[in-house]
Amino acid sequence: MKILDQESQRSWERLTDAIHFYGAKASLEFLAFSYHLPDKNGKWVEMLGVHVMPGTEATPELVKSLEPDVVLSGNGARSKLPNIPGIDRANVMTAIEAYKHPEKVTGRVVVIGGGETGCDTAVYFAMDKGLDVTLIGRNRNLAKDAGPIAGSALMKHLQEYAKGIYSGTACTAISGKSVTCERYGDIFTVPADTVIIASGMESLAEEGEQLRGISAEFRRIGDSEKVGNVRTAVRQGYDAAVQI
């Protein structure tokens, strides 16, 4: 078996955008250990006969040269960016980038996105990093995709540590020091030195489809099939491995 890792850190970066909240810091540390980042890599993968090729782009030509019987495409997803004026400013980053470079998240922080990832990110930087964090979400019900247990934990910590929580609110513009919002027809601004976008992910299925037809069997797994979370990605990978 060969695993092609197009960017040695890319899969890890995506993992951090799908963490269920049971203590964000603990989750990150556990995943860093269990996923075996390059600087913590053990020998267990080699013992299983798996050949990992880090920093290698899985081009159709390369995959074909390996003469595989089965190709499993788990190339993941990318952050979905909403069409907001100012989203390309230097003080704006995705949740993935924020987790990867927490030192760049400074001052007054606004997290845009009221789903599980946005709520988890807001809690992490407010509770663990001690920053002034405001959460802005379009839906009236925040963290509704987190499930009852994780969702209640997120809301409890948000209410305790976040400076502001705005549900049913749309961000309409981003500037260097604030974001403009609209809520039930009212327009207002929220101070923001750092803006984190957590508005979901979109599958990279198109990239994976380039590998279809090279082997007798081809499957997309994880976010490449349908955007989900760590649990669904691991389960799909396991099921695919068992079936082949």
C-alpha cells in the first residue's frame, strides 16, 4: 500500500477544521499525537507495510506508474470563502490558518461562522488563548451541527468566555479594524484586529476524479466524497480498506 501526501501538512491542517469540541486544546494535542505528524512519526506505519510518500503530488502519471489495483482518493476539502467585501485583507484568515499559526491571531478577534467549527474556534482562542473574541453566525441556532453533547459544551464555554455572540447575523464588510454586520435590519460594527473565517468547507472531489480509470477500482473517501469531520473520514477509510 502506498499513501501519497501532496503536502506533508495538508491533511493535518484539514483535521483541525473538523474537530469536535471536548476541550479544543486537548483535541488538538490528541490528534497531533494520533495522526503522527512528521516530527512525531513512529515506526508503526512501516511495520504495517505502508509506504508513505510525503510532499508528493498524486498526479495521474505518478499514480499510473505505481500500477495500483485500487485507488482511494482522500484528498479532502478546502475552506469555503463567503463573498464579503474586504475578505482578502491581510488581517483575515481561515480557521485552518488560525489553528496552524495561532501566533498570528492577535488583538480583538471576530470569528465569522456559527457552525461547529466557528464555535469551536471562538472558544479555543477565547478560553485557551485568553483573547477578546466575538462570534458572528448567520443561523439563529449556533453549533447546530455539533450534536447535543458537543453543542451544549460549546455554548456553555462560549457564554462564559466570548466577549460577544451574535446569532442570526450577517457580516457585510471587513475593514482593517472592524467588521460591519446586519442583524434583523440593524447595521452595526464590531471591532476586529483579526478576522477568522469559519464558513464551512467544499470538497476537492474534482481533483480526485482525475485518478479515476487508472485502476480497476476507484473510490473517494472522507471529504473527497462528502464533507464531514474526522469521525466520518476515519470510518469511510476503514470501511473502504475492509472491503478491498
